Amino acid sequence: MAKRQEILYAIVGAGDLAVEKVRGIGKFADQKTQKKYYRDFIKRGKALTTTIKNSAPTKRAVAQTKTARTQVKAATTSISKAVRLNARATESAVKKTAKAS
């Protein structure tokens, strides 16, 4: 199994465990305690996503994605121009061949 896939499964499993634990708390805790846990989860989630968003690897990935997007757009433009030029050259060659015949 690929390492990336293992990491994804681990994240999903951790989330599932968290949901299971929260459901279990609901059976034993009052609503005030549940709200406290909920607020704590919000703080944790916000802190984690901020950390990930501001991390160097994430910033590099975003920059690489932007670069790749630009390169793909440029390649698409070049291919479109080449196809148009090829079509014109083919048309011209057909006309010249027709006149020569």
C-alpha cells in the first residue's frame, strides 16, 4: 500500500474515532459539557489548519501548483497556435496541389 494512501486512511480513521468518542460523550455528559468539547474541537481545528496553511511545505505546494497551472496554460496556447498554423499550411498545400494538377 502506498504511503500516501496509508496517511489518508490514518486521517480518516482518526476522524472516525473522534466522532465515535463525541457520540459516546453525548450519552454521559450534559449539554454544557458537550458545548465545551465542541468549542475545544473548533479551536483545535482552527489551530491545526492555520499551522498547515502557514507551513513551508504547503506554501511550496501552492507555489508549484500556480507554476504548473501557468505552464499548462502556456502549453495549451502553443498547441492551439500550432494546430491553427498546421491547418493553414495543409489548406495551402492542398490548394497548391490542386492548381498543379
